[in-house]
Amino acid sequence: MTHTTPDHATRKAGGAVVPVLAFAGIVVAVMQTLLVPVIKDLPQLLGTEPSNATWVLTSTLLSGAVATPIMGRLGDLYGKRRMLILSLSVMVVGALVSAFTSQLLLMIVGRVLQGFAMGAIPLGIGLMRDMLPRERLASAMALMSSSIGVGGGLALPAAALVAQHTDWHALFYGAAGLGALAIGLTLLVVPESPARAKGSFDYPGAVGLSAGLVLLLLPITKGSDWGWSSGTTLGLFGAALAVLLLWGVYELRIPAPLVDLRTTARREVLLTNLASIMVGVSFYVVSLVLPQLLQLPTATGYGLGQSMVVAGLCVAPLGLTMMFTAPVYARLSARYGPRTTLIIGLLVIAVGYAGGLGLMHAAWQTIITSVVLGAGIGLAYSSLPALIVGAVPASETGAANGLNTLMRSIGTSVSSAVIGMVLANTAQDMGGVAVPTMHGFRVSFLIATAAVLVGLALAVFLPRTPRPAPQHTQLRASSEEDAVLERAEEVLRGFRGRVLDASGAPVARAKVTLIDRRGRQAGSTLSGHDGGYALTVPSEGPYVLAARAAGHGPLASAATHAGDERPVELDLPLPGETVTA
């Protein structure tokens, strides 16, 4: 069995890898806000009813939600770079389909293909974990995670400028060009990760999750049109609950699931994902409220009367601030940990929305709100992948971050539905047109503040990240298993991986012993419930890792450590025959 260490991957990764992957993430995120400047004109542009035109936006959201966890798992199994290029290629095809049509059905098909690329975000984070040295990883993952907001924020003024001065189809030509550029740069700069997960792709699980997500997100996004108490809305929610419950039971019973629900149910992963929903809600509120406030005519008494382009420029600092927050996050996280940084970010978001309640009377005030919220959302978004990466095995990084990105997407979907309902119900009639009111904008900001406070409460209950201990210090915890779970990512000089059975399933509480070149025991530990283990080494040289567990034959695996400060990834597959422990 051949294993590739992180050292090898790191030597192949050049300095341009991080900006190229971040650029790919920004390009993908552009798809989410590409049509925001022309939303109100879509029915006329496509020759259809407003209720039908909304599918142009809903379809992208649904396909992105479905593709994100699936592409993450495929990347873990078959190569993250390969799946990243595939995601971007599908996006380019979708953009070209939309560019050449004004027919509703073809436009929706193109938008579905564009949403498929959302899986690029977790794939990029997984590539960074596999290739980058520890000292560069925090800021790199922060930038990649923030690319969702950066792309969305920067797309608003750019799309507004294009839509105002050229044919709106040029938006899709530009998106296709950016996607092609991202593919070319990825092929030239980004190496493939050597890390691979065990097992095969869970096709029934992918179908079940896709069906459950569509059944869940469809009534969330269309509930305000159909009526929240209508039979269609309630029926779809009930069907989603049934399908997702059956899917969960199935995933728990197979050895190589699409989503490891046992890992997902761990406190640090579960609370991080729930907090991600709240961050997604808070991010989308500002994107919905400020552009409308800025573009409403001054005749309303509160509208700021700005053009589409000026409105986009006033909101652009949201994305720019998120981009420049990444290095700040890296320093804060290195000193205090990602949990504390997430809490700080959520506090800044709360301050931004609370202060924004009184900063709605001039364009320059909206810029201040955008900057503050961008800083807070940037810190929060940057913390989420670090918390996930620190809680799951390396072989599950893509799938786990895919699920986390999905949680953020669910947050934005809920935000869109709720805020849309609030603005519609508080609108006033002006010349036969329903116009959002200042009361509706302020209620929206209060909802965002409440969501952030819920996220803050969740973040407070996250386990504290232990500070790295000196290399000679023994791992200390209430049990050997807890030590592995809490410190696996903090091990520097040593070996880490998972203990697996013959089918590739994790083996819990297997004893792993480290033996040096003189035959002496250099350390031992028990594998965690996900099979993970981590052992430090006193010096470079050859070692033998011996593993044993009840019901399995013993295993001895030879390995060499180069003595640097990066761990060697080594899975230990136990023989399948049953023996007496």
C-alpha cells in the first residue's frame, strides 16, 4: 500500500496555488449575484410571468446545494483538482447556454449548470489542506472561504455596469470567460492532491440527499409565492422530512457513506454547521436590503435615489473587506484559535447590523455599514473551514467542507425567503407599484441581528481549541480517545491517519503502538470513534506502527519520518480475519 506524505504534496505546491484557488472561488461565487441588477427586468427580458422568472435564480440555488456535498465527496475519492476542473467546466458550459438564449427553459438549464460549480469552494479548501504547510494554511483557507462573499460583493457593481451599458447577455459571456481563465490557471498552477478517501461513491446516498435538498429548498424559496400554509408548501416540507430521515438511516448503515453522519453529529462539527446557517442568513440580508434602499427614488422620503452602478459600488466594500480580512483572521486564529475568531466575527456582525439601523439616510452611511459587516462576515466565514478541518480526518475534508458550504447556502436561502416575505408584507403602494418601506428594511436588519445572536450562542458552546503543546509533552485528556479527537490536528512531528477494517470502515478503540529502530516502544494511543489516531515521534528515522483491535488480526506497518514539522499521513488497514483479542 503506497502512501504519499504531505511533504511531497507541499513541495509540488507553488506560491501561486492560493491566489489561483481563491480566484476560482470568486468566479464561482459571481454566479450567485450575477443577475441581481436585472432581477426586476427578467420577466420582460424572458417574455414570461414574474413567478416563472424567479426560477432563473432558484434553479442556480438548488443545483448548487445539491452539487456541493456531492462534488466534495467525489473530490475525496477521485482527486480534488480533477473535480474542481470539472465543476468549472460545467459552469462555463452553463454560462454559454444562457448567453445564447432568451428562452426561459434554456435559461433555466444554463443556470442549473452554473450552480453546479458551487462545489469548487470545498474542493479548493481540501486542496489547500492537502498541499500547504501549516503556517500558510489558516490564511489560505480563510481567503478561500471568504471568496463566496468576495465574489458576490464584487459582482454587484461589475454586473450593474455591464447591464446598464450593454446587452444583458454580456454578463454570461463575461462569466464564461472568467471560468475559462480559472480552468487554465488551475491546470497550469495547481497540482493534484495525493490524498484519497477509501471506499466507493455512494450513488443511492447522492440521489437521496439531492431529492431531500430539492424538496426542502423548493418550498423555502417559493413559499412566499405559493403561500406558506398552502398544501404544496406544507406537502413539500413533509416530503423533505421523510426523505431526509430515510436517507439518514441509510447513510448510518453503509460502510462508505456520502456524508459520515457520525462525524457530523460530533459537537464541534454540528455546532459549526448550525452556526454556518446563521452566518449565511446574516450575509444575505445586507445584499438584499442595501441595493434596494440605495436605488429607491428620493420621492419615497427615504430612498437614496442612486443609479444601479452607484448602488453596486456602495455595497462592493462588503466583498473587498472580506478579502482583506483573511490575513487578519490568520493572526487572530493563530493566537486565539478559530472558535474565538468566529465569536469575534459574529460580534462585529451584530454591531454592524445594530449600528446600521441608524445608518440608512445617506449613501456614505451604507458604505460604513458594508465595511463593518464585511469585516465581521469575513472573520466568521474564515473561521468555519478551520473548525471543520480540525474536527474531521484528512480523507473527509472535501465532503465535510461541502456540507458546511451547503449549510451556508441553506442560510442564504432562508434569508432570501424570510426577508422577501418581510419586505413584501411591509411594502406600500406608490403609483400602483409596491415599494419596500423603511420599516421593512429595519425589521430585516433586526432579523439579521437575531440570527447572529443565535450563531453567537452556538459558537460559545463549541469546544475550546487546545493550544499546541511542546513536542516532548505527553497528550493529556480524560481518556486516550479524547486526546486523539482533540489533538489530532495539533500533532506536528509524527504520524496520523485512521485505522480501517478490510472494507475500509473505521475501527474505533484500536491500539496503535509506535516502535523505534531499536525495537522500543516510542508511544501508543487508541483510535477514536472515526478510526483516527495521532502519534508524535522523538526524532527522524524508521519506525514500525503496530495496530491491533478486537475481532481483527494484528498489523505491523513500516514507515519513515523525515524529522520536519509536518505529520506523515498513514492509514492502517487491519486484516479481515477474526481473531481472539
